[in-house]
Amino acid sequence: MSNQEDFWLYDLEVETVLEGRTPVCRHIEGEKFRVEGENLIFPEHQKISMYALAAILPLLTAKQRETAPHDWMTTDAEIACPDPLEIEPKVFPQLILRFHNGQPCQKC
């Protein structure tokens, strides 16, 4: 049962997309990680540039939430990296989970 203290968060998948560009930072096409609740989950032996991660982190919590249909957080999946060639990680919503304010995350 839902109440006013419940809220929903999307799990996310963040993937490096080069689209034929050659990066200056260490980026590899197709490398990805997941955001599950508050956790960043990296596949074994995959890495991400700390500069790219620094650009992405402030936006992930907003991307986990429902936003208005025409809000850019809803319509835009690409986030520019500070890399001079603007390699763009893409954020894809995955599973959506309900949380309750004041209770620990069962998935975390």
C-alpha cells in the first residue's frame, strides 16, 4: 500500500557512447555501470574516468526520479563529459522501485 512517505526511484544504466569520435580521456565504447538505489555497480574489470564520473554524478539522482514529460531531464539521455571532444555517456532508466521515507533501502 502506498502513502505520502513513499517515493519511486529508477535504477539506471550509464554507458559510454563514442559514436566514432576519438576521446582524449580514457573512454571505451560500451563500458557501462549501473545505479541501483544509492549504489554504483561496475562490471568486473571495467573502469570510468574520474572526470567523466564527476560530470555525471550530480545528475544521477535527478535521473532516478520521475520528471515532467517535457523536462530536459526526461527527454535528454546524453551527458557531456568534460573531455574536449565531448564524449557522451548515456543514461538509461531501468527498473523502478518504491522507497519509504525513513526506512533503509532493502536493495542497498
